[in-house]
Amino acid sequence: MNKEQMPVNGFEPKLEKYKVKNPNNIPEWIINEAYLINEGLDKNVINKKEAEEGLLEKKEILNLMRGLVNIKYFIEEPQENLKNKKRGEVLMNLFKQEFTNKNGEKQILADYLSNNHQEVSITMSTLDDSTAEAIKFLNSKKVPVTGWVVVDDVEGYWTNPTNVESTKIKTEEIKNWVKKHNLKINTFGFDLEKPIEFMKAVAQKNIIEIIKQIKKYKKETKEQKAIYGDASVNLTKHIEQLKKEGLETEIYNMPRFVKPIFGCMNVKNADTTCEMIYTSDFPNFLQKIIAYLMKTKGTAPALGIISGKEKETPGREYIKGKLPNHLNEKDLEKNIEAILDMELNFDKRKFTLRNLYLFALNDASVALMLEKAMDKAFENKLKK
């Protein structure tokens, strides 16, 4: 090995910029670039020739970094949106939806996800044959599926201190259902939010109902603690058990500014902690700054809310007949720019963004919107 050069995955870049006078004092940017190139090779983002040549231009660095970002879409498709159809049928129609990609080619959504190495996290609100068929179809396309664990509405729907035991039972039901239908779900996600009736009361600004739900939440939390102990410890042990079984785990958490109000537990042992940075309720001119302020270092950002259907929100309906605000493509672009500002340092070749989540995928147009917004956000970084 040439001691004057920084080796990269067995390759030896021959460019002058990589030569150092003291091999024991290699600049930080060279080490970071080596790690990036190694990762790019592992994920087939760059080839051997490109690795040996190194990263000459800012554009090359950006192209590599973009290729290192893993995209995962949340898919909820709640009962409110099914219009008397089976949920599995609605999911299958989504995955088989044909559209024209940015290259002008016709393809179905499942193929698009597969070709772009993108993943989905689907709420396990229905464990029936039709839902199994929809997930089996994604399995056949090699689209990774995360089982997003939710319980019945009367139990709170999202994971919180009132329903950890119900969440554990539901996890086992999902595992048995997966085994029965020979499905592939190797990751489980837990959405840490207050019970759905609590969230509905807040959205509706119903003071009397909010007070009622607060009292109910405190009472049930106290009762569960008396029987099963601390909820955070209980869920932490549940996640540890899943990991021992070879399963990966994810936590979907509220961002730091609203976590004390709407979040509910402090669980840090999951493989991935995702922060729900949903800026759609804020004015357009504040999108970037709000996203920047909400993001906590070391967490994977989830952006939203986005819908591909004009008269439908992709998640639960808090106020009947009233849709929440949704991000447009420009808003999403600003959100991504804010994340890049935090995660990307050209001079030091540091890029810490690896996982980006989006809420939610209810139409192929959402995937296209994200692709265009990502393109534009990275292009804007190139101009700076």
C-alpha cells in the first residue's frame, strides 16, 4: 500500500489531493470521504472506477450522498378512507397503481418502490387474508415491509402508557399472522402518541372533551402502572425481546417541542428512532425554519403530511368532513433543504442522513412528488 495515500475499500486513489505528508495525521475530510465511498460501493451507488478516482466535484459528492438516503413511506389507509372496500383490496390497488415515472415510462408503484430500493411501514390494523395478499405482493417485488403496530381505537390505537400490554399482545398476533400466511416482515414499528380520542379532542378544540380525555388518560395510566409497572420499561423490555428474536424495531416519536404534550414514553433502545416532523399546519414561509427547529440530532426525520388525493387525508380523521393541511411539492422541498442543512457538511465530507420517512403514501403521485422535491433540494445545495 502506498503510505502517502488514503486507501479506500482496497482501492488507492491516485489523485494529488489525497496525498498527505504524514500518514499518521490524515485530514478528517479524507477519512470521511473514504467512509462515504465505501458505503457508496456497498450500496452500488458508485462503481470501482469512480471510487478510485475519488470525489472531484461538489456535484459528485451530492449524487453519492443522495444515493445513501433510504426512503421509507408510512401507509395507513384507515377505515375512514376505505369506502366499504376491504382494506387489503385498497392496498393492493395502491401497489398495482400504474403511472408514468419521471423518465416517461409506464410502471406500477410496487415496481417503482423496488427499483428505487424504497420501503414501506404499514399499519397492522387489519390482519385478514386480503391484507396478507397485498403484503405478499410487495414481498414478491422485494419491497421491504415494516409492521407498524396499532391496537383498536377503544384501546387508544397508538402505543402509549394505557395500552402497552395490548400492544404486546397485538405484536404477537401480527407475528402469528405473518407466519400463517408466509409473509416477510422483519421490522416492527411503534408509534408513541397519546390515545386517538385524546388527539381528536385536541384537534377539535373541545375543551370539555379535552379535560375528560386527560382525566381518563391519567386514570388508565395509573391503573396500568399499578398492574404492570412503568410503561416505558415495559415497552423497552418488549423491544429487547423482539431484537433477541432477530427482528428490527423502530420508534416513531413526536418532535421535541410537542413531545411533552402529545408524546407519551421515553424509549431509546429501538434500532431506529424516527421523529415526526410534520410541518403542514404551518404557513409556507415558515416551512424550512420549523423543520430545522423541530429536528433533533441523531433521529431519522419523518416529513408530512402529504396526500396524493385531493379529497382525502392519508391518516386518521380527527374532524369529520374537514381535511388537515397538506404539504405541496415546494413545501416538501423546503423541509428536505432544512434537513440537508443540518446533516450535510461539504468541507468535512460529513453526511449523517441515512433514513428519511414520509407520511404518507396513498397514491403514486406522492412518490413522484418526493423524488422531484429531493432532486430540487439537492440541486439547491449545489448552488450554495
